[in-house]
Amino acid sequence: MTTTTQAPQAAPATGGPVRTGLVLLVVSAAVFLASLDLFIVNIAFPAIGVSFDAGATGLSWVLNAYTIGIAALLAPAGRVADRVGRRRVFLTGLSLFVVASLGCATAWDVGSLVAFRVLQSVGAAMLLGTSLALLLHSFPPARRARAIAVWSMVGGVAAALGPPIGGLLVEASWRWVFLVNAPVGVAALVVGLRVLPESRDEDERRRPDVAGTLLLVAGVALLSFALVEAPDRGWGSATTLLRLVAATALLALVAARAARTPRRLVPVLPLPLLRTRTFALTCLAGTAFFASFGAMLLGNVLWLTGGWGLSALEAGLLLVPGPALAAATALPGGRLGARYGCGQVAAAGTALFALGTLWWLWRVGVEQAYATALLPGLVLTGVGVGLTITNLSAAVSSTLPPAVLATGTATFSAARQLGATLGVALLLAVLPGGADALAGAQRGWLLVVALAVAAGATALRVGRAHHPDLAVPAAR
């Protein structure tokens, strides 16, 4: 999606000057909710399964329906907003997200919960796809770098805070995982109606490519389904191979469609941007790291509630040090990236993340030993998350010119959601069908390490990724 660069002194629809602090607060609150729901459901996974008597395959779609929907709809939502107004699309998306969250909280079976999660993903894509453009329109150029830094940090911190917040809520009921969105969302909506300025791209006349979007949804969904079902069907079975081939063919059609999209439509993939080396490598690193991150979060929840037999509240509280350190190191990590290079610092973060997971492989056993077995790994992975997510986001926002910044960040966000989807699918694919919980956890941790190493190797090739006009400012 394109972004206008006109002076950010336009008044909101309700009249009056733009209040940038409140704009940042509203946008950050909405982005926090949408990002939180990517991972807060992990901690509720076992409780939902018990409530609906559902297995891992069915429950995986409670997670994947949301991530796939966001990944496929982010760019189309941004394009619609460019034409009809970003404020309008953002507030509509926020309203839809709140309503769908209430639907999730009242779901009567897995099917209805997945359906409401799809609706939730539509609202999340609308608000995420317009959030950065709203900030860029509201903030003067001299203050945009810090606004982008906060925007980048909020999503990463929300993802890391999912398990501990979810643990507290699930203790009452897993339905509170979704109900908690309502008061925050309504408050953001009320304030947003008063302070958000309207903006649009007056030159944009194209419409989103619906056919390309549907192909992308079908391809990723089929790939996830094939991976989740493969252990039961057999990795070498005709059914599994046919599904994998069909998914690959659909994704190839997505690329072909993007290359030959009619001029009146917006391609589902921004191929010119993806031909830019730094941008493509950053998206690839983000996909691999969020696959590792998503697999780690769900795997740890399943281990703590299954292997150590803890409650959701106990599991969530034990996981707090990880997200707390991720939050604490996010801004300092951004400053390190501005000084030494986003790619190098992100690679260092993935290395710490992998080392923390290797610690669990070495030390965690069937006997509960939190201080010596689990906690050191949480410290390392938490710091790793803070360094990695902030710098991968900064690598995108600091290397693209303002005219394509919104498109680039939306594409990177979509890559992160696809990574989280594939991480969950791969984790469920490697878990054993028997009762050996420790063996399952160890397989999951090995998967996490492999994905983190791949992300780090890719991030190293990103390099400094520095743009003097948009880079996160270093500490004075």
C-alpha cells in the first residue's frame, strides 16, 4: 500500500489539530490487541481442547485460521484503505475485531470458534494494515523514527506477553482470553473516533486482487493441513505427498498471478520489493524466526501443562521472565542495531534464542527444576526475542523510502504471520503420538533451534540496513 507524505497537520474528521500522542496511544493499543491474539491463545490450547473434547489437528486451526487470515488480507486491507480512507478502515477493523472477539468467547464448538477467529483476522488485518500509514500521516518527519520504533516494539512485546497474560485469564476460563479484548478495544475506538486524522491516496485507483488473495489463503492453509496431518497419514504416504504438491502448486500460482496481475488490480505480492536483496532477506529471516518463536511458545505451554502437569496459570507465571526481558531489551536492542547494524544484532538475538533452547534440551527433565532447568533458557530466549524482533522490524522501516514504507511493513508483517502459522504446523507434525511428553518437547526444541539458526544465518546477510532519514535514533 502506498503512503502519502503530505504534511501531517491535517485535522481529524471531528475537527481540531492532530494530537500525535493520543494517535500513537490508540494505534499502539489496537496493534497490541491484534498481536496479542496471535499468541495468547497458546496458553488456552489445552483448556479449549478439554472444553470441546478436540484433538491437536482441530485445535491447530484455532491458531492458524487467525494467522493465515492476517497474512493474506494485510495488503488488500491496506489498498482498500488507500482508496476509501485509512481512519475509516482502521476503526471499522477495530470494531469488527471486538465483535469477533466476543463471538470467540461465546463459541459452542471448535468449528464456531475457528469461524469467529477468521472474522477476527479480517478485523486485525484492517487495523494492522492501516496502523503505520496513520502514524506516518500524523507525525512530522522529525518524529516519525521514534513513532516507527514504538510501533515495531508493540507487536513484538505483545506476542511475547501472550502466555503470561493468557495464564492469568485461563485460570478463570479460556473464554476470558477473548473477552479481555472488548474493554481495551472499545476504549481505543472511542478515543480513535475523536483523534485519528483521515488520509487517503488520491492517486490510487486500483483494487485488491481477490483471486490472488484466495490462492494465497488456499496454498498456506493446505500446506499447514498437510504438515499437521502428516504424522498420522505418514510422511511418505500418497495423501501427504499429494497435499504437499498441491500446496506448492497453489503457492507457485500465487507468484505467477502476482507477476501478471492486470493493471487495474494490486498484486497480492509486491514482487518489485521482494527483488530488493535486503528487504527479501529480512522477510525470509522474519518468517524463519517467527516460525521458531511460535513453535517455542506453544511447545513450552504443552510441556509445562502436560509434562510437568502445571495449571495454565502456573505455566503462564513461570514463563513471565522471558517476555519481561523481551520488553526490557527491545528499545536498547534497537539502539544497538542503529549503531552496529540491524542484521548483525538480529543474528546475535537468534543465537541467544537458540542457546536458550539448547539449554532446555540439556537440562529439562521429567522432574520439576524451574530455577536450574527452565529459567536460564527463558533469560536467554527473552533477550534474544527483544534483540531480534526489534531489529528485523527496523531493518524494514529503515531501508525503504517513505513512498513504499507502508507496503513494505505490511509485507513483512504478513511474512511474520506466515512464519507463525508454519511454526505451529511443524511443531504439531514433530510431536510423537505416544505418551512420552519429554520426547515430544525435545523434538519441538530441536525444531526451534533449527529454525532459529536458519533465521540467524539469513539475518547476517541483511547487514547494517541503515537509512539516515528513518533509522531508530541512538541514545544521546
